[in-house]
Amino acid sequence: MISVKSAPRWLSIANAFVNALFFLPVTMLFYGFKGLSMGDFFLIQGIFSLAVFVLEIPTGYIGDLFSRKNTLIIGTFIWIIGYLAWIFGEGFWFVLSGELIFAVAVSLISGTREAYLYDLLKKRHKEGIFHKKYAKMKMLSNLVLMIATLTGAFIYQFLGPIVPIWLCIFFLVCNMIILILLPDVPESRRIVEDNKSKWQDILDISKYALKHPEIKWLMIFPAVYGTLTLVFMWGLQSVMVFRELPIFVFSLVTGLNAFLRTLWSGISGKILEKVQLSGIIKLQCLIIVIATIGACAAAYVSVWAVYICLLLMMFASSSVVLSNISTSVLINHRIKSDERATILSVDSMINRVFWAFGMIALKPLFDNIGVGPTFMVSALLLIPILICARHLYKMNLKTMKEA
């Protein structure tokens, strides 16, 4: 059995295995192998996000009510089932069913994993270093993601389209083995009043988070910012398909994106300590505006300039890590342990609903007006991003000092 002291390190390793996504750089190619179109890809990704949105809060509440460790194990097992549906199924409905199974798994894991990490630290009175441990967890997971995406396209091309999925399953099994050995933190479990239903309890926690003057903006900003960076991330593949770039470039671009995410993860804790959230807000507004200009130009510039546009898009899409980590740290310092997974699921739910509508909208946009005009329409998201940024900047929120 892994000790409470060592548990955060092993939880980070387990989480990294979940991010061994070898299929990620060639997802559109895999969809094509299964008989789907580019438009189908964006539609299914939007449906996936809507499914996570619907499931997020109830499954997050499960993480508060029952063992967070066991919730993570169940979520991982369900994820494996989704991959098996992809391997043995063909056509739109099997791919969609796999994504819906992933939605159940993701909604069980997201929020619960983060809450579990915080409570492991709190049990040792070390919650003041959460931002450092959380940043290291993200850094390790993005490092594994980088390795997987750098090699994924080559594995797809030389070993076949199914091998990357089997590799993902292998690492999920490794993740489950570690989770089984981790300790429980039973004192984090929520006790519901006798005269209150669980659904009412979920509603009360959610309303508290959505009405909180600080937490609501800490949730909305990364959701809107993340939606535009999500357009950039998946738009990378659309640009490469449209400009007919070589397949190996898919892996290089996605791998570099993961490398940049790793860098952001590694330095996010130090950035938050030095400039606090107000400094991060200014930095991210600058990044997103420049990247949006590059994305809008990607379909029209010469081939050599396309690579510059891709770099700008990669830099912006990877910077969402900084936004997610900094806001998550500040949220965690403002909530109680027995409501942590539920409130973090509300946070994830808000992200998912923005992402869902963004991804679904991309299907008719890419299919009907093309790559360049789609990025121009997506640039309208800069308006709510800057509005949210203004609210958070004025609050000048600070993180907890190390204990």
C-alpha cells in the first residue's frame, strides 16, 4: 500500500498514464478510417462535451459522497470499455458510442482526481503547496502526452490505426494498478442531512458556486478562453488537412503543442506566486489576441508562413494550462473538502458546455464556409474573454501562502 506522504507523487504518475493518448495527433485520420467525415468529427466532439456537461455534476457529487479513490478506478475501467468500442466497432454510431462512454469516464475522473490530490495534502496540513503539486501533476501528464503525440502518427502510419488505441488501453491498466494501491481519505466524504435529498444537496452546492462573487468568474474565464484555444487545437489538424501537409507534421505539431503544455505546467506555479492572477490575465489576453490573428491568416498565407501561424496557434492552445491551473488553485482555496469534487465538477461542467457549443458550431462552419472564415467567426470569442478578464483583473485575487 502506498503511504499518504507518497500518494501525491504516485497519483501524478497514474494521471500521466491517462494522458498517454497516442491516437490524439491522428484523431481525424482515425475517424476517416472508421468511415466518418471531418464534419462528423466536430459534431461528435460537441456531443461528447454536451454529454460530459450533463453528467459532470452528478458524477462529481459521487466523488464527494463515496470513495474518491474507487471513483477514479471505476472511471478508468469505463474509459477502457470506450476504447474497446472504438477497436471493434465501425461507422458513425460505434465511434459516437465510444465517445459517450468516454464522457462517463471523464466526468467521473475530472474534479474527483483534483479533489483527491488536495485532500491528500490537507491530511498532512500541506494544502498551502497545492499549486506546486498540481502544477507538477500537470507537467508530468503533459510530458507523457508530448511523448505519445510525437510518436502517435508514426505508430499509426507504420503499425496501423488500431495499435495506438491498444497502447492507450495498456497505460490505463497501469493507471488502475496504481490507483488500487493508493490510500483512501475517508474524512473527505460528504454527510447529507436527514431531511435533505441528495439532488437538493447537489443543487445547493452548485448554486453556491455559481453565485459566489469570485468563484463564478474563476470558472467562466478559463471556460471561454479554453473554448477559443480548443478551436485552435483542433483547428491545427484542419489547417494541416486543408493545406495538405505531410502526415508526419501532424505528430510534430501535436507533440510540440504537448511540449509547450508541459512547459506551461512546470512554470505555472512559479508564475502564480510571482505575478498572481492579475499578471496571468494580462499575459493570456496578449497571447490569445496574437494567436487569433495568426489563425485567421493560416488559410491564406504562403506555405512557409503557415508554419508560423501553426506555432502561434500551438502557443495559445497550450497556454490554457496556465489559465486552468491558476484558477483551479484559487477555487480550491475557497471551498470545503466535502463539497470539493462537486464544485470542481461545476467548474468542469461550465467548461464543457462552452466547448460543446463551440465544437458543434464548427461542423457547419468548416463544412459550409471553409477554414479561414471559420477562424474569423471564432475570433468573436475574444469579446467575452476580455470581459471576463476585466472582472478578474479588478479583483486582484491572491493564492494561499505555503504552510
